[in-house]
Amino acid sequence: MPNQQEARSNDLRGLIDRAIRGDLVLPEFQRDFVWKPTAVKLLLSSVAKGWPIGSFMLWAPEDFSMAIKEFDGVGQPTGDSSDDPTYLLDGQQRLTALIHAFNHQRTTVKYVLSGVGGYLLDDSEGNIEDLVDHKTEKQYSKGLTTIRGRAAQDVALIEDIVEDGKFAEWVEHYAQTVQLDGSQKPLLFDRRAKRLPGLREYSVPAVELASTLDLEAVARIFETTNKTGVKLSTVDLMTARLYPADFRLRDEWTEAQQRTYPIIGENFADSIDAEDVLRILAYWDSNGTGVTRERILKLKPGFVIAHWSRGVCALGEAVSLPSEEMGVVQGSFLPARLMVLPVAVALDAAGGQNAKNADDLKDLRAMLASWFWRAIVDETFARSTNTRAIGQAKELLNRINHKQYSIQSKLGEGDKESLQDRLTDPKASDGLLEAAAHALVVASNGKDWKAKGQSLRESSGALEMHHIVPKEGEGVAGWGRVNCIANMTPQSKASNLELGKILPAVAGIDGKLLAPHFCDVSEFAQVGHDGFESFVSRRAKEIAAALVAKANGDATLH
């Protein structure tokens, strides 16, 4: 295997000049510059001494470009930007800090050496950390805007030290201020070379990645080596990749949420994003062979642009269906994010083939609803892998192509019993079933208990998980299963707070409000261990029966 990287020594000032010129650029996915002056001063001290400051990582890809962002303070490049720029993948904070330090006009914070003349003339070494300083614009405006003024206060910009002409001018003004004799001026030049070597000449190692690497490999290398632990999302990378094609992925996604399918932006922003559209596009482009990040990053910009709207519509319909018919009214009620892929692929295929009439669409939606609940019972997405999603998409497409909308095999009593165990187990981490149980209550026309019986579908704001029998309060001791799913139900945030430690019967919640939540008000008359166990067992049995009925295509819940 050919070497995928090469380490080379680079002149620091050369890298700074390249960044200002526009030959060295930042990928758009890099975070903003965040270093404080104290961190910049420590870095500058190390450079001045000639100490190592770590390596940089560069990448100049072949036949590939992506969105870039400006180095903080650099603005528009001073030269003609290269058509084939080199991207700085690691070292942004350090290089930006040094751009500021070596170019005072590019930052409001001015980095200086305070007492530098005394430091260079003193026979003792002194402490360079005490020498490196910074000034605010207000401080800098008070007599430090000219070389003469700086020399008079024994202060020098980094540029005054670096550039021979400026240093010579600074020395002349400083010599007049402190009345140096002619023999001492050469000593300042000699001491500059010995005590501040890195400000004049400094080489920094840079790892240059092979130009033939693909974006996925570069992303993994970036995540492995980046000292801030930044993880690049698929959307970050595709945003950068699509930018040169004049396609603003983030803007397009915002538009999709606001105008095309506002339900996504309003109720599912915490669980669905542009990556879900890209995953659908990857399925189409690969003919159902891959939807991983690696496969998404291989999508051609032209394909993404051409099929973006279709992908948005497929995703929007895949979110709208469970919201309308399965009670999945918010992101937290979606059992598994990857469940939307098979539904999106199926609805798109049916819409473009043989399900354009009302009867076919009705049968299709009923089939997808039973598939949804069956996936919960079978724990199909317990390990929510891309491979599992692809397999389910292909299964649904096969059923659509053959118009096999009826249930092939029905669940039975054993499935109900297994569900009851999952619903009453307080130790099980079963987010899939918990989300489905909450959605089931909404689908059963569940009401908010304290908001005058308002439908949970119409609740303003996100719904929360509420313990029916409180976690805390009189009589709770000994109820080991208080945290099981069978003791939870959705409520509005306001109702959840108000009910708090109150039993439904004590709070005056009547039977009509309790029934869609699979609760019986009579069960709360007795407060104690036996009453609680009876309640959760009975409720788990009813929820399990309802889930199996849904999976079997039976719309009847009770």
C-alpha cells in the first residue's frame, strides 16, 4: 500500500504568508477561532524560544474542492486564490493565533514584547514568559502606534523584532531613549538572534496527506488526530463538498424544514436532519447497497442537486405518516431514526409506480403501519444498523412490487408475553419500546390530564414522560418496578410538573381521561405494593395486546 502521508518541515512565516495570500485555506467544517490571549502568549513564548509547538496537517486533494472559511482576521486573500488550494486540517487555532501575533493589523489584540530592550541587554537570561504581553486597542492607542513611541516605552510588536529594517529603526529610537553608546547597538542584534531565535526562523513539521485520499478517509484522520475531539458530521462534509457546485446544503435544509415539511423543523429537529435526506439519496444511487457515511460521501454533487427535492419529499412523507397514523408526534417518540429510511423508500416507490389511486394508497399506508408496530415487537431496530434499514427497505419494496399489502404471518400469545416482560422490567434499557408505548397512547387519542382534557396531539410544546405512580411520595417504598415502561405515559410539561408526586385518583383524574392511557382509576384506590404490582401488570398486558393487534393490522386497540 502506498504511503498515505508524508512529514515535511515548513517555514512558519511561509505558512502564515500562504494563509494570508489564500493558498492555504480552512475547510468550512473547521470550528471558529476560540483561543484567549493567554493561550496565544504561551504559544508565542514557545515559538520565540524555538521550542516545538506540535505539527500541522495539510491536504491538497486532486480534482476535488470544498467550501472554505476565512482565517480569523485575514479577510479576503491578498493574492489570487489558488484553484487548487491546500487545506489546513489540524493546527487552525495555533496558526490563526500566530497570524494575529505576527500581523498586528489583523486583530484587535496587539501582541508585544514589553521590556524587550532590557531583556536583550541583560546579561542574565531572564524569563521570556514575562516578556510576551498583549495590549487592547485602547492601550495600544496610547503612544504605541509608531515605532518611535514603542521604542520610547521599551515595547516592540513582533513585527518590529522579525523584520530587520523595522528592528534597526526600533533600535535607533530605543538607543536615543536610554542613551546607549555605539558599542551596545550590535549587542541588541546579536542577542535577538540568540534569545529570540524562533521569531526570525522557525520550522514547523507538517504532515501532508496523500492527494489521492478520499473525503471519508480524511474525515477519519481528522477526527483521530484533532486535539479538540471535534467529530465531523456527514452534513459538515457534504456541505463543504457541495459548496463549489453552488448548492448550499444547510440553506436548502432550512428551506425544507420551514416551507416544504415544517413538521420536521417543528417536531423532529432533534432527531432528523439533512443526513437523512442524503441517506435516502445514497440508497437510490447505490441501488440499495449502501447508506453509510462513506457511501454518502461518494455521492456526486450533480446527483445530490438533481434528486434533493425528491429526497426531501420522501423523507417528509416518511415522517408525516407515523405522525398522522402511529402517534409519533415528536422526535422522541420515533423508536429508531433509521426506521424512516424504509418508509421513505417505500412511499417514494409506490407514488411513482402503482399506488396512485386511493385504494392502493390506503392499503399501502395500512401495510406500513403494521410494519412499524411489528418492528417494535420484533425489536428489528434494537441494533439500528444501516444494513438492517437497507434490508427492511428492500422487503417493503418487494411487497409493494407484488402488491402484497396483507399481513403474511401474525403474532400470537407468546409475543404478548414477551412484550409484557419488557414493559415491566425496570432494568431494561428499551428506548425502542418506550417511544412506541408513548406513541401508542397518542394514537389511542390520549388526553392531557390537567389541560382540560386536551388531546396530546394538540399539546403546545414537547410532551414528556410522566410516571403514573410517582417515583417519590408516600407508599412508594418497595415498589421495585416504579421505573418500568408500564408505569409511564406522555403528558405535557405543565401537567407533568403539576401532577408530580400525586396519584391520578388523588388528583381527580376521571376514568374517561385515563382509559386511552390504558389505565383504570379503580386501581389507584389502594396505595401499596400489591396495588402497584396489579396496576403495572394489568397495564402492561393491555399495552402488549394493543401493540400486537396493531402489528397484525387490527385497528382495534381494546
